[in-house]
Amino acid sequence: MTDRTRELALDLLQTQRTMVLATADPAPWTAPVYYVYQENRCYFFSSAHSRHILAAGKAAPCAAAIFRDGDNWRDIEGLQMAGRIEEVCLGREALQAYRSYLRRFPTVQELLADAVLDLAQFLAHFRTQLYAFVPDEVYYLNNRAGLEKRQRVEWPL
């Protein structure tokens, strides 16, 4: 992996907002989620009863993709990742992820009453849980470099 590939992968993780998760239990399923990246993990909120969380809860491997939207197939640039989904319990890590999430998605605060900015209240109010997609294998691809030219990204970054 070159330093440039590392920079491009990091830029995608930090600037894009939507990650598509893929699970199979046994049928394949995808779910787009808003995420925030920090500490080599992609944090997102989801219902504990959602299909992708139930499949991932059985310790099944899953995959994720993050990519820039484009009008031309040559514009496809993104990350393909294999890994796992972990529930994040209340504590320092969860609080940091929650605060980063609110900064990145300020419109979420519009859904909240002023008194519901506490993480525990947020989880209870929306009947949701905080999760992290933890990559084990990451590839960067950019169609402008040519098809079948994806590069493995050394992980963690």
C-alpha cells in the first residue's frame, strides 16, 4: 500500500456519510446507514431488531462499502471491506462516538428535545443501539486507475 492509497482511503472514511452493510443469514441483505469514523471503526445507530443486526449478532462475518457518488462509471471510487459488527456499550467510547455523530449530523439534533442530548436518553427515545463496523480487510478502488486495480489497505490505518 502506498501512502497515497492510505490518504485516499482515510479521506473516504472521513468525508462520506453513508456506509452500506451487507450480511447473510442465510439470505443476503444490505442496509445503508449513516456512520462516523474514528479509531479505525465506523460507528452507527440501528435497531437491535433490524435484519442486518440480527444476522451480525450470530457472529457472522459481514461486509461494508463506502463510496463517492458519481454520474459516470469512471467516477466510482470507494472502499470494499470485510469485518464484523459489534455492539458498543455505554461508556467513554460510546460517548465519544455519539458526540462525533451529533457534530457530523446536526440534523439529528432537530429530532431531539433539548433535554435528550444524553446518549442513554437518545438510545431509549429512539429504541436504538450504537454499533461499530470493525473492518478486518479493506480494499481501495478507483475506476479511473483502471478496472481490477483495487489496492489492499493495511489495516488499521
